[in-house]
Amino acid sequence: MNIHSWRFYWAEVWQNMRHNPVLTFASVTSAAVALLVLAVFAALSLNVGRIASSMEGQVGIEAFLKPAVTTAQGTQLAASVRAWAGVQSATFVSKQQALAQLEKDFGPSGQSFKPLGTQNPLLDAIYVKATTTKSVAPLAARLRTLSQVQSVNYQAPVVQRLFKAVDIVRLVGLAMGILLALGTLLVIQNAIRTGIFARRREIHIMRLVGATEGFIRLPFLLEGMLLGLGGAVVASLVTAGLYHVYAATMHADLPFLPVVAEASADQTILPLMLGVGLVIGLVASQLSIRRGRI
């Protein structure tokens, strides 16, 4: 296939799109909206999954000690807990250390803890890391039986709920993406069928002079792929802009949240949208060609 053939194909694509500007605009817009919704749910899924994975790797038990427990007693208690079966580590953290860590975790916002001074409302605690997530609940129950412990807190139920939230976000996003993709497919299909109908005499003449079916069909396939890709490009630009603003805001206001970096999100979401856009356009063109009987 030489360069003259490709020039002919793209000239045919341009002619059909130029003669049907409303359908062309509707096709690209529909594809952009469908892929934008898909991208939003993909970004949500990535970030909720990152938060859940981060928390799963840090699942531990916080055993808050009674105010009467001294630092020496707390350190000794941590050493004895460290010897329990299923315990990976056990560290005594004073309330002064806990307050300093809060100030560090919250970044500039942590300066609001400075005025507390000696009025520290936190408690000394022992932070226990289990060898497996299954060991967390039994260890928490055992820590509650200790006379020096006032309360016990652990994040395993929160992590489980987060993973359930990830699954729900993925399912809802997939369902909405499929519905919108079907609508986009119909719009692109109608645009191409209109072009086939408008040029039916030309197609008949091409057949009479010996043009192959592939030669006749290829411009319509290219048109569908171009419409789908056009919607994907628009959706990609909007998604990239919105996500960069979102990520910058999260990094500034909530620096302790493990938000997926902009570059990583772009590398995951943008190729997905471009691929889906091309597939939608290709499928729509194939359906149009079959129904148009060319």
C-alpha cells in the first residue's frame, strides 16, 4: 500500500467528517464524556487502593497506657510484649514523642499543636506491629487484659472497609464506563452510517471499477478510530489538568495522605483512555460497515 493510497484514505475521512460536522462533534464529545467518567473512577480507585495498601502495611496496635504508668514501666512493658508470639515489634512512645510526631506528620498545619506546650492531652503508648494481619485482633484482645493499659486501638477493620470501598469504586466506574461507552459507540456508528449512505453511489462505482472491499472499507474504519481517539485525547487533557490540580491540593492540605503522584497516574490512566477510545471507534466502524453492507 503506497503513500498515494493513504492520501486517498485520509482525504475520504476528512471529506466525510467535514460533511457531517454535527455528528462528528457529537461523536467526539460523547467519547470524551464516557472516557472522562472512566478516568475519574480510575483515579479514585488508584488513590483509595494506595491508601488502603499503605494502611495495610502499617496495621498495628496502639495500646494507650494509664497516666499513672511511668516511662520506665512503659519501656519494661514494651519489652515483655515484644516476646509474645505473633509480635514483630513493640515500641514504647511517650506522649511528648507522640506530639512531636503529630507536628511532623501534619507539616505546616502541625504548628497549631505548638501552643499546647506542657498541656499535652496525649497518653504514653506502646505501638505493637504484628507478624501477620490475622494476629492483630488476638494481640489486641490480650493487650486489653493488661492492668497498665487504658485502651487499645487498631486499624484492621478500617483497612478492610477501605478495600471494600476500592472494589465498589471499581465496579461502579466499570458499569458507568460500559454504559457511556455503549452510548458513544451508537453515536459514532450513526456518524459513519450517515457517511456510507451519503456516498453509496461512489461506493457502487468503486466496486464497478474493481476496487477491493478492503480499499472501500478502510476509510470508514479510520474515521471511527479517529473519532474515538479524538474523544480520548480531549478526555486525557481534561483528566491530566484536573488531576494535577487535585494532587497539588492534597499534597498541600493533607500531606500525610499517600496520594498517587501525577506522573504515575498519567502513565496508568492516559494509555487506558487512548486504548479504550480506539477500540470503541473501531467496533463502531465495524458495526456500521456490516449494517451498511459494504
